[in-house]
Amino acid sequence: MRALLDTHVLIWWASDDARVTRRARTLLADPSSELWLSVASAWELVIKSQAGKLTLPEPVTSYIPNRLSHYRIEALPVEMRHVLRVGELPPHQRDPFDRLLVAQCLVERLPIVTGDPFIARYQVETIW
């Protein structure tokens, strides 16, 4: 199965956080899963790390590539069509990163692995 990871899912999965559901863990651990992390999520991690709102076990500049490699996650670039799709979304959520992830899911026809109830308000398939 193909799926986009919400930012918090990468952090929680990498730290073996109990908040990751069994269903999500099964998908994430399945070697046949095609997992994606948006470049927007990487940007969010950098911003929060630099602002002191997020503490990671290593510098964010190595944390992200190391986790992508370790968990066989591909980076999903942000394209103009993704950004323009944000402009068509209803205002269920104000978080610009989440809105971009939703738009990427819609454009790329990907479900999103997330525990965020606001994302579930959009017309995207959520896995949790």
C-alpha cells in the first residue's frame, strides 16, 4: 500500500511511541508498503526544531535523512499543483503544513497515516 506520513507519525514511529495504533504500525512495518514523507513535513520539523518546540535525538539535519533511509521512506516533493490544490480546500484546518499534506494526498491519490482528527474532515483516506 502507498501512503503519506503525517509529520507526527514519523516522530512517534521512530521513537516507538504507544500512540501509533496497531493498524498504522502494521502498515509502517510492512516491507511492501510504499511510504512517503512530504518535503513540507521535513520543513515543519526544521522550523519546530530551530524554534525549540521540538527536541530530537540528533540534529534535524541528520535526523530526517537517517529516518527516511532507515524506514525506507521516500521524499514527496512539493509541486505547484499541490500548492494550488490547497486553494481549493475548505477551511477545516488552519495549519498550513497539514493543508499542504491534504492537498498532496488529493493530487497524488494517497491515503495519509495520521492521528489528527482535523485531517479526517477532508475528503482524504486516513489510516490510524
